[in-house]
Amino acid sequence: MSSPVVSSRNVLKRNSMRFVAALMAVLASFVAGPNTALDAAPQHRDQVPGFYRLKVGDLEVTALFDGAAVFDAHWLNGTKATMDGVVKALQEDPRLLDVSDEGFLVNTGKQRILVDAGAGSWWGGGVLGRLEGSLRSAGYTPEEVDLVLITHLHSDHVGGLTTQDGKRVFPNADVYVAKAESDFWLSAEIAAKAPKDVQPFFQSAQAIAAPYIKAGKWHTFNGSESIVDGMQLVPLPGHTPGHTGYEFSSKGQKILFCGDIIHAQRVQLQHPEVTAVFDIDQNAAAATRLQLLPKLAREDVLIAGPHMPFPALGRLRKEGSAYSWVPVVFTDRWDEKQ
């Protein structure tokens, strides 16, 4: 029979060992804790809001990011030598044909005017359609948009107007588009005769336009009307039947919203003769680009190109028979001349 003294000592020894073990565990947690927390630190993968603001005279222009994508090399048409060069360059630089999709908000001080509305859910398989969120991040709501000027009726430029269930995203806005453009894409007769792979463009255009037509908010122009003070219509034939640019002027400064004059910037500025399969009249599209680019470079016009890299604002510089893109430089002084 063990003595009470011995039993007490054994219990004390066991408790002491447990205490030491527990203390070591606590100390170990302090040592390992910071490293474990560092390894488990969550990453924040969101970028900054998708808008960029600058001044053009008295105009506030805001570029609105809709999404990023890649232009398929098979969508470009050029000579065999040129296209072989594109394929080779693409192997060396997989980012060669990166593109984005943008719309632009012009605040004149009297009106808020959206130029193109992005893709919404009508194009891009979910990678586009962020324009409404970018607009809200920029401090505006869809209800505040007064006018929407449409360069053409391809769904990556007008899809953001309408939801899939037929609701107007910009309920207070009047929409303006060239009559030739509207007559073409909204024609059931022309759509019925179109190739099968082109018919979805007609179907989406008609569905997107329908609620604005019903509300009396759909307007067309022939090219000579005065829609907005200080804005000039610029016909840009070839890409679509009524493809139109919009040039705003204020205090001697100009900005041209040029629609789809350029799709693949790094290819078509080096080879302006290269066209895209989406150009309905390939020859006219190439001719328009070859006439327009030297004028823009010579006059140092600020350009808003909806498929240029975000913020899709910049100027052209002539380099022999080719051109280079000079993007605006980021500044937190958004009112400085770019």
C-alpha cells in the first residue's frame, strides 16, 4: 500500500507534466501562428473600378470598361504574307490580339450622353457586360443617362441597352442610330435572306431595340441632323451599313468616338489594309480606315476606340506607312488636358 505522500507526489508530477505540455503547445502556437496566418492570408483579386475620366474642353468624358477578350486571328483578312506574319507574331506574343470592350459617357453639363452601351448579356459568353457596374462606380446611374448614341448595332455595342427579359437598362434615355443601320438590322426581310451564321446578329439587334421602339425612345438620323450641340456626325462606311462616329468639340479640343474602325489595334495600325470578318463591305471598311487614320494623326485628335486597351483613349502617331497608338497617361488630375 503506497503512502499518501507518495501518491500526492505522483499526482503532482503528472499534473506538472500536463501543464508543461500545455504550456509548450501554447508557446508553439505563438511561434507558428504568424507564419500560419501569413500562409493563409487571403488575396484581393478585384481590380480598381472600371472607369477613367478626363476633360475635353468643358466636357467630362468617362471611359466605361465592359470587359476584356481576345480577337481570333481567323477573324482578320489580309494578304497571305501579312497573315503569316500575324500567326508568327502571335506565337511569340500570345497577347498580340488582346482587346477590350468599352462605352463612353459624355457629360456636357446639360446632358449625360452614352456612346455605345457595351455587350450586356448578349455577347461574349459572360466575359463582357460590366458597363453598368462601371457607370455606377463612376458616380452615375442608368436612370441619369439622357441620350445614347450608337455607332452600330452589333450586340457588343448595344447589348447593354436591354436585359434578356426585355427591360430597358436606361429607362429615361432616347437612343439615336443611323437610319441605314436601323433599317438594315431591324428588317425581317433582310434577316430572312442572311446567312444562317449571321442571323443571330439580326435577332439580337431586333430584341435589344424593341423596348425602346415601343416606348417611343428609338430615333434615327440620316447624317445631317443636329442631335447635340457641339457634336458632329461622322459617317464611317464599311463595317456596317450605317456605321457612324461622333466627334465632340469644346474650347478648341476634339474627341472622336470612332466605333469599330479598329478591332485588333496592334495588327491594323501596322497594316491598315487588314479587315475583319465582321466588316460587311471589306473594301469600304479598309478605304475608310486608310482615309481616316492619317487625318486623325495629322490633326492630333483624341480618339475613343471601344476595342482599344482600357481606358481606350489616346492618339495616333504616323510611323512610315503604319501608325502607333499613344494612350492617355494616368493622372489623378482628371481635368488636365490629355
